[in-house]
Amino acid sequence: PELFGAAIAEVPFVDVLNTMLNADLPLTVTEYDEWGDPNQPEVHARIRAYAPYENVRAQAYPPLLAVAGYNDSRVQYWEAAKWVAKLRATRTDDNLLLLKTEFGAGHGGMSGRYQALKDVALEYAFVLKVFGMAG
């Protein structure tokens, strides 16, 4: 965290271990080829070692904007929500920590002619605010 001035996490796959342990989710079992089956102890340990949600600890984190899509079948919206909640409860700083859940979006964000511009504007506004460049 000390290496970054800010972070934007779009549909972040941050609760890897819990997701991969839930075979009822749409893509979990088919993802075993890529991520491994966490029901195997060595795979469980490996995933736990790098999974962001599992590794939140009491320390300072950079300002963060997390964006989730409510209709995302690849990365469920609750992953970002759980991660942000755990960060808020655990971190030692008071940096900006925002969660935006797009209720009409999937994995690729909202559709619409101008929506991509609105998404970029939100990201720019966040970065400008964090670095004290907002007017």
C-alpha cells in the first residue's frame, strides 16, 4: 500500500478464496483449471496467501475507489462490498475509501452511449480529489 498514492479497483476479484470455495456460484468450478481447487489443502494455502480479502490487516492503505456491477456474473458485487467493509473496519488511516455499485451494470460496466465517459469522469474526479487538484 505504501507504493501507491491511490487505487481504482474496477469489479475487483478480491474475495478469491471464499468465491472459489462456493461451488454454487456460476463460474467457480470451471475456474478450477485456472485458480485451482481450494478444497485441496495446498491450493487453499496458496490462494489464502495472495487473496486481497484474506490479507487485509491493520495498516494504512492508499485512497481507494472500488466499483462493482450488481449484475456481474464473473465477479459478484458483494466481493467489493465485503472488501471495502473489511478495509474500513481494519485500516489505520482516514484516506478516502469509496464503493460504487452500479445496479444496472455487469462485468463490463454500464451500457449506453455516454456511460463510458461518465465512468472516466468519476475516475478522474477521484484522482484529482485525492491529489488535491479538484477545484
